Amino acid sequence: MKKVSREEVRTPSEYASLREEFRRSVLDQKDKRRIHVGSYLTFLFENHDTVKYQIQEMIRAENITNEPEIQHELTTYNELLGDKGELGCTLLIEIDDSAKRTELLARWTGLPSTLYIETTGGTRVSAQFDPRQVGEGRISSVHYLKFRLGDQVPCKVGCSHPEIAAETALTPDQTAALCQDLMR
């Protein structure tokens, strides 16, 4: 997938005039790329525009104007994007109750290795994850994942962890959006 380039990033004042229209467009794209699996897991598949939006919002919120900090945001967020044939994804583990969250994140340390995309051919493609997001005795509530699908068509997103095993079939719109991302 095409990474966000420095030339595409606007200053906070330039972005202000474009923000509302761009935001609407990105939220529409996110709707097609947000997949809920079971009660706790939300997979948000990233593309060029969703990452560009995150970069612009960080620059806006923190009023970043110096070049090294802008480059840092570009480098950090571009890591979320997959290469051709690969989907990049942000996984949110959503547990409202803080005591329950602490307990479950400690129990679910093996969760990242149980996440997958199933293809129309029946292949389960496991998530590639950053082991730095699994700490001593607990996991993070946000993970950055990649799924190397090549030219296979995704049809389900799932988790085989024994405590929260679940699977969600993709809608035609979700499948089309993710296939489009795989080809970029």
C-alpha cells in the first residue's frame, strides 16, 4: 500500500480548511473497514487515507510544525500500512470496566497469536504482531497487526482464543474495501 508522503501532509492551518470534508470521507472508509468480532474485539483495517487522517489529526492536536516531529509522525503511522498483498490493522480490545480490563488483559496474553483472517479458499492467515505489545504478564488493549494474504480474498475475521473464540463474516462492502487495499 502506498505510504503517506511528506508532500501530502498539510500544516495545521492548511488542514483546518480541508478537515471536515476529509474527515467525512475517512469516517466512511473506516465504516467499511471496521469489523467487530465477539464482544471485545474490533479490527480497524487501515489504508492510505485512514493513516493520513491520523497523521493530520496528531499534527493538528499537538500543533506540530517542525520537520523532525512531522517525520516522526509519518514514520510511526506509515508502519500501520501493509505492503502489497498485506492488510494492516489496528486491533482494539474494548473492555469498559477497568478492573475487568486489567484481569482479562492479564489472562489473554496469548491472544495475538489466535487472530486470523479466513479466505474464500478456506485458508486461515494468522496475524503478524509486534511482540513489544505483549508485556510482562499482560497485553496491550491496542495492537497493530498485519495479515499477509497475497492475492487471496478475505471472507471472515476471527479469534480462536478459547475464552473469546468468535468469527465475523465480512459483508460484500467490507470484502470489496479490503480487496481494494490488498491491490494497492
